Amino acid sequence: MGVLRTLVIGVLLASLGCTAPLPPPTAPVSLTLDPVMTNRRLTITGTTNLPDGAILMYEARHENWRLAGEPVWLRAGQTAVKDGTYADRLNVSRWPEGTIEVWVAFQAVLLEGTQPPDVTARYGPMGEGLTGDDVTRDGPMRRIERTVSLAP
């Protein structure tokens, strides 16, 4: 009787299409931005709950960058998350005094390279898995971003 009951339960479960449980939804992404200027060197730093290896994009722009053109007073780059933090340093010693706007963002689509496969699997190829109040949209793409201005 026990074998028959086990067989019937097995057939019922198979007919119901039981599959492995779905992974839990991703937690809202947190991202801080705490840039620091020391001796005309800009450190772009912050914290996040993104996984190690996730790549963040950043820009630093002088308030008059449009006057000089992008290559002169605008710096852009990427940095990877490690142990819940990220950081990069920029030399802005040739920039004139003035306010510097710093922007950082996490998004699935990068200007250079790609997010690691585990990051893309978690958040989707267009960031569709990003959740939380701070998620913004740029067309079909979702991202989380922060901007801070540093006055002289």
C-alpha cells in the first residue's frame, strides 16, 4: 500500500507541474555617493548592497565643462564594487576653481564592457530586476543613480 501511495503522489505532483522554487525577488538596491576633494584630487566613493564585481559608471564635471568641451573638464569612468564599497580617484588639478558635479550610477548596460554574468542574471539585461524608490528609467533601461555637487 505504501508503494502505491508514493507512486500516486508522485504522479499527482508531476501532473501539477511542480518545479524548483523561484528565487526570491531582489532587495531594493542601495547606493550612496560621498565624493571628497583633497589637494585637487577627487575621490569618488560610496557604499552599496550590490554584489562584488558589479560595475558602476561615474562622471565628474566642472560647472563650466560645456565651455571647454567634454575632454577638458569632464572625466568619466567605471569602478567595481568590492565588499559593499566602491572608489576611484581623479586628478583634477588642471581644472579651474569651481563647483564639480559628481554622478554615479548602476545600470545593466555599460558604455564599455558588460556587467558580470551573475549581476546580469540577478538584475536583467536592461535592469528590469532593479527595485526600490530610487530606480529611474532611461527608455527601456532601469538604473539607480546619485549626484552630488562639491563647491570650492
